[in-house]
Amino acid sequence: MPEYGPDSLGPAPWSHRVRILALETSGRSGSVALLQGEPAAGLAVHSEVYLPEDQRAAQCLAPIMKQALNDAGWQPSSLGLIAVTVGPGSFTGLRIGVTTAKTLAYATGAKLVGVSTLAVLAHQSGESADRIWAVLDAQRDELFVQAYSAGGDLVLAPDKTRIRTVNDWLEELQSGDAVTGPVLTKLCVRLPQHVSVVPEAHWQPTARAVGELGWRRFLAGEFDDHFQLVPRYHRRSAAEEKWNRTR
């Protein structure tokens, strides 16, 4: 079976095997994954490598990405799709991840897709609850929250990403809801008893899940522009808000 990359010829991309690079840099512990998709055979994870927590993504993302491609024997020019988290999350981490993905996609001609960090958390939760809450720390006793409904192996009907105080969000939880996200390390003891908690192993967004959601967008023909894709912070930084107040 031929593989799809910018130099390939022949049938349309969705009839080919597609090499996928996925980047997750929204938090403290990012990751890089290589996947391979083929409509008739599904999606397979080739490898996933986690970034060292004691190093910034600016230091280690490029060399780890390069090593992963070398270990797989993949040339960057053979990539058909690059998927990356676009937020919410760390301002610096998101900028580095999105810039890296855009630069590589532009240089190689690969398709580019941005994926919500909260969608990644809901997708990888594996929950079948009526409503899945993906939550991230927004600092200042606030949270980024988004509710999803689950159907089979698909996470459907997302609510809008909102910023809520911790107390307001806790009051919004209903019986049968499931919750996930790295901020639960601080909030678990405050959750109501009628709420189910996704296993802790799934609280951190992973590049593997980014690649899986990116593959869905690829099959649907949904791609992002190399020049227009930007991180979605959903709020100004504390420094920007302080500057606006002083003005």
C-alpha cells in the first residue's frame, strides 16, 4: 500500500496509508507520538515519547521529535498529517507546539490540524457517562471547563469552553457526570459523591489522543491553514490583564 506524503502521486489521500506526527505541549508533561492511519485498516500507534518534566518544551521538543522520526525510519517529507493541541493550556507550551507544527507542515507540505486540549481529555477518558467534564487549571481559583456527551467510542456534542470559578463548577455537576483533567489532583477531595472520576492514568492529555482526533478530522477533510492556526488561550495572561488595569 502506498504512503501519503507531499511528494506522493496517485489516488486521493484518504485511500492511502498516512503517517501522522502528533504534538501535545499544553502542560508541564508534553509528548510526541507517531501514528499510521489507513481508512480500511484503522489507526495504529507507532510510538509515543514523553517530554522530560524538568526541561522546557523549547529545549527538548525538536530533538525528541527528530529522534522519534529517526527511530521509526521516517523522513519528515513522508508525513501526511501533523496534529497539535491548540489550547487551553500553558501559554509558552502552546506557542512552541503550534509554531513547531505549523513550521514543519509548511516545510513538508503535510496537512495540519489543531485539536482542543479539552477534547483530547474527553476523548481519552474512555467514559460512557451521559456527560463528561474536561477541566484544566486556569489559575486564580478558576477553571477551563467543557462538557461533552459520549456516544459509543465517540465524544459528541461539546459544550463551549468556559472559564468558571471552582465553586461555581462544582455546583454545576450533576448525578451521573464524569470528570477528568490534571487539575483533579487538587480537586478530587471536593468532588460530590454522585460524580464519577476518570482513572488518574487518563488525566494528562497525550499526543496519542491528539493524533487520534487529528485523524478523524483528516478523514472528514477538515484541515487548518498553516498561517492562520494560532493557540487558543481563552483568556489574557495575568501580565496582560495587569497591564490593561494599570492603563
